[in-house]
Amino acid sequence: MTDVSISEIEDIVYRDVRLTQGSAPRFYIGGEEVDIWSDELSFYHTLTTVDYARRAITEAEKNGLDVFPEIVGKPLEKELVKNALYSGSPILFKGDRGFGKTTFSKAVAKLLPPKLLAVKDCRIHDDPVHPACFSCKWKVTHLERVELSWVPRIWVRIPGDPMLTTRQLIGGVSIQKLREGFDIDHPEVFIPGRALKANRGVGYFDELGAIPSSLQTMLHELFEERQVTTSEGDIIPMHVDSIEIASTNPSNYRGTSAIKEPLLDRMEVIEVGPPETVEEEIEIAMRNMYYTRRFGKRPPIPVWHQRILAQIVRSGRSNSKGKVQLAAELSCRATIKVFDHVYSRVERRGASVPRLMDYGENYEMIKLALNGRVEFEFGSRTTKNDFINYLVNEAMKAECKHVYDEYLPQDNFEVFVRELKSLGDRVQGGWRISLSEELVTRTSKLPLVSTVLKKMGAHDSETKLSALEVVLNSLSLCSDIVAKMDHSYVVREAGDHGEAAV
Ligand SMILES: [Zn+2]
């Protein structure tokens, strides 16, 4: 393209090029001519990112589908995101790290088609009908045939880095280089920054407040007019069609590395908090566990373990005791890792269903997940070790109460306790029950114990053993019928409400 005159280039650089069917060149994909205006291909160009988002939202809602199935719970947040997208507004997700801001931005990207038609080799995947870079503008207006290619869905992370430069964020255009004889496609003529690379996709400004304030000012134009003006080299406005999403930590919202007011005025703030219910917390953990992602199926963790593990993190968040102040709320990543480490322990001993011992003798597996994530406010006097022990014990107590109320027979409690005794060996002061696979086979002859295990959804022997363990543990925590002794449980002789009442 050395025969391009500079005046032609200068003319095209500032022109907004929009093709119509009549004014378009012939388009080719892989050497084959294609009709981009056909029903088959017309969906993949001309439409803007907001057009795609609006269509996808309308379509999903018409069919009663969840627009963001990747996001667990958060109905209000989803509603707000849908509405903001519909209005073409940039969104600022505000929330502590690890509550799904990034996941949300990726879920928004999924509203875009999985692939788009673009001018081949364009560094910002230009729409052939409405290109932004001057190389593409020149091609579609001057050439008779233009090669196109398919580009996959675009999601570009723009890290909130205090050292971020204009060149990295916006990029530059140099007409001077063209004058010096550089080719129109030469990488030094046009250097797209990340905001431009997000063209036709989602630009995700991760920790927007950490972007230097001088650069934040350059984003006003992008967020308001979907345009950036290159400031390196020649000052040239370029339209960018992307859905702009940003995130911020509440502590960075206003403060040392704040988002400047004029920029805030150009986005809708949507708060993203921790999961509202323990069920949502569990769902997030089970979905994102290493095992699930690696093997494409969920590990058989019984619901009582799920609840204990999730509750450990949740009570760390809303620490009711008030004696400890955490510097940051425990993220969902903490929950996922608690599940991961306990389950790895299960796998390592060749089993598939967790037992309490998989938490570690002193809950080491839980600590492995939480030690680095628990951060106290300055001046807290508790140790991490004590704090985590406290969280585990509280979570166990809560679950044991749940098991006690939910599954244990209220009417024939005495008979139930007698059945448990029959599983034990006579020792001084009671009957010692040692948990083993053999024990499980013996429960089949005990009608009430069998009913309880069935009610708990325990059908295979490993799950039955786990259920039996949690039942005994509940009785040891919620009553004085059972005492925990090392690795076994003793159904007490004295204080056995059962026999006395009969
Ligand atoms: Zn281009």
C-alpha cells in the first residue's frame, strides 16, 4: 500500500466511514467471496455491542431464562445490570474482592455472539461496515476486495495499575510515520491500547480507581461518547464500540486511589456483595471447586459437610462476637478453597465422601484455606489459629443443631438411643461406637437408625458412615447422651434420657 498518498490518508483518518450494501467492496473469507448482507451473515456485523446485549436479554427473558446463569443468586444485581446494559450505560461494580465482579463482567460478555465478522488482521477487529482504524477505513473505501475473518467473543481486562501509561490504555496513531514511508498497516503507525482492543467486546476496568487520574480523564470521552482521542503522536478521535464495565473495592471508591467524580457521573454503580444465603455460598463453592472443574462433575460431599464448610466462612464474615474486626470480608474464593482442601484430603486417603477427620486434627485443612485470607484490623488481639478454631466450632455447632432438629426422631427418641447403644461395645460408663464400614452394615437391622440415614439421603455405605458420624457428633454437641472420645463416640449410661424415661 505504498502508493497511498498522505492527503488521502489524512482525509480518511478523520472521516466516519459507514458502508451500505451499494457502497461496499467485495468481501472474502479465506479466499471465498461472501455476502455479508445475507441472512446467514448479517447478524455478525453492523450491530453494536449494546444491540447484541439488548437482543440477548430480550430473547432470554421472553423464554423465561436466566440472563446470567453463571451468577449464583443476586436477583436484584442481575436486574440492575440488565437495565443498565439496556440503556447503554457503563457499569461500575462495587464490592470487596472475591464476590464475583469479574465473573459478572464475563457473564455480560456472554450476551455477545460467540464470534463476529471482522476485517482480517485488524488489531481492533473492526466491523467491515463501520471500521474505526484508518487502515480498515482506507481498505473498505479504496479496495475492490477486502478479506474478512471470524473473531471470537472479546473480553479485555484493563488492570487498574498506577503505572498504566496512555500508550497501554488508549494507544497512539502516527501520521508522521506514514509520511516517513511506513506502511499503513505497520505496527508503529497505529498502536492500539487496551481500551481500543476491547472494541466490539467488553472492556473490563479492574480496579478503576487505581488508574492514574490523568488517564481517568481520558476515559470520560470513552464512557460518554464511545470514543477515544489518541494523545500519543497525532491527536485523532476514534470511535470504540464496547461495553464498559469497571470494578472497585469499597475502600478505593473514594479515598486515596479514588475514582474521580466526573467519571463516577458517567457510570451506574451496582453493589456486589457476598452470597446472601448459605445455599448460594455452597452452590458457588461446588461449581468452582478444583474437582468439579477438573473432572466435570461434582464431588459427593454430603449436604451437612457442605453446610459446615460454607458456614465457617460465612460466620467469619459477619462475626457476631464482635471481638475481631477483619480488615476485609472473606471472599468466595476462601469458601471454594475450604471445600478444595478438605476434599483433597478425602481423595488422598482413597475415599470419596468426607469425614470430620478430613478437616485435619486441628482443622489444618481449613487453616490452609483461611490463614492467608484472614486479615485482622490493626490492634486485634486474637490469633488466627484461635479465630479459625472458633469459626469451625461455631459452624459445627450450628450444623449439629440443624441435624438434631431436622433428622433425629422426636417421638421414639429413646428407642433410637437404644439402637445406637446396640452398635457399641460395652465399656465403663457406656457403649463405645467406633466408626467403620462394618458398623454401617449393622445399621440395616436397626429400623430407626436406618430411617434417619435414609432421611439424610445416605444410600451408599460411605455416605451412611458420614451421616452416622455427624449424628453422633450432633448428639455429643447438643446433648449429654453421647460423649466424643478420641476417634470414637460413647453413648453414656448415665443421663441417658432414653432408658430412664421408658
Ligand atoms: Zn481496523
